[in-house]
Amino acid sequence: MLELHNLNVYYGAIHVLKDVSLKVNKGEIVTLIGSNGAGKTTTLRTISGIKKLKSGSIEYDGRDISKYSASDIVKMGISHVPEGRRVFSTMSVLENIEMGAFTRTDKPQIKKDMDKVFSLFPKLYERKNQYAGNLSGGEQQMLSIGRALLSRPNILLLDEPSMGLAPIIVKEIFSIIQDINENGTTILLVEQNANMALKYTNRAYIIRNGVIDMEGDAASLLNDEKVKKAYLGG
Ligand code: ATP
């Protein structure tokens, strides 16, 4: 469904992604694991057209989307939930979710999709008229995911959904990510929290200094001594 072939991406003179190749099959949850500064966010930003690549290609449903604009990529079914949540804090929860439908005009279906988001996240429904800035960190993450779902993505790109959240909330978020996946959305997520991510993932890639270092199914990576030592806290 989504295939990156030898992506090379730079910030100025800094070579940040080096021949990165990875693949996400339809229906999968795939995780890109790596420490701070490894290139995870840059990978997602490149897929979603925010950051341009120097060379390589991004194949989505058989065509190269690497030259498309970010808004065209959303329209084609790829939605990105950025790191740090970035909700519109002085807008209500409801207005934030509505913003996710900015590429759409089919009002009745938008309403149905909003209802679906509220059934997935009942906490957001309870607080739908409150300022997004007053939500807890976990609720803001839910809002950010809910907003992304309003573009009806085939693929959801999630940047560190667990960042800064208490373990019990992280569990809740991952279980919702699993529900979203079971409802037909393919997921590529990036995480430093490898322990949690690998439990909910089909396959994973490990990126180190801009290079894909390892790849495999989640179960075998969870049992790999090198991975345990470097990414799973021993
Ligand atoms: P983190 O978890 O800290 O976000 P990451 O794996 O997502 O880490 P990236 O954010 O992709 O890493 O950063 C990869 C490298 O690119 C880092 O060395 C970072 O300093 C550099 N970098 C990221 N954004 C910029 C930018 N706007 N300008 C210059 N360098 C950048």
C-alpha cells in the first residue's frame, strides 16, 4: 500500500534520512522505532509531503506521491497526527474535529464520521464544547487522532502517540489505535516507547542515525537481544 524506496532527505547540509526503505501493507500496524533524533518524525513528514526529499520515491497504491502537495496527499487518504498533538487550543473540541474535514464537502457523511469519532472517544463527546487547550494530555492526543480520522484516511501516520502520557493512558490510546486499525485503517506509527508499540504492532523497523538498522515482525524484535538492550530498557 505504501512503499518508501531509498529516501534521502536533508535539512540544509545535514543528511537526515539515508536510503530509507520501508513498506506498509494494507491492514497492518507498522512501527518505526528509534531514539531521539534518529529521523522518525522526518520520515513521516516526508511521506505527508511537508518535507521534500532529495532522492528516492514514495509509492502509494502504485503511484509515486513524492512530488504531491501536503493537502493533495491528505485528499488521497494519508493523514498525519503530528508529534506533540498540536490541537487548536482556543477552539472547542467540536471545532477542532470539524477542522479535520477541511478537504471535504459531503456534509451528511461528515456528520456521521464525527459521530463515529465521538463513539470511539466518549471522553471527547463529554467535553465537546470545552476549549481544546483545557483537555488533559491524553484527551488532546485523542482529539488529534479524532481530527485526523475526519479526513477518512486509508493510512494514518502517528507521531509518538504515547509521548508525555501516563502508562494507563498510553494503554488506552494504543487500544483505540488497534480499534481504528480493526475498522479498516492501515497504520504507520513512530515511537520511542518500543515496549508498548511492539505489543500492538505487526511489523517494525528500527532507524538509527537516519539508516534503517533492523526490521522484522514485532514478536521476533521483542525477543532480540540487541533490540532489548538498545530499545527495551535491557
Ligand atoms: P524525536 O523523537 O526527537 O523527534 P526523530 O527520530 O523524530 O526524533 P527527527 O525529528 O526526524 O528525529 O530529526 C532527525 C534529525 O534531523 C535530527 O538530527 C534533528 O536535529 C534534525 N532536524 C529535524 N528537524 C530539523 C530542522 N527543521 N532543521 C534542521 N535540522 C532538523
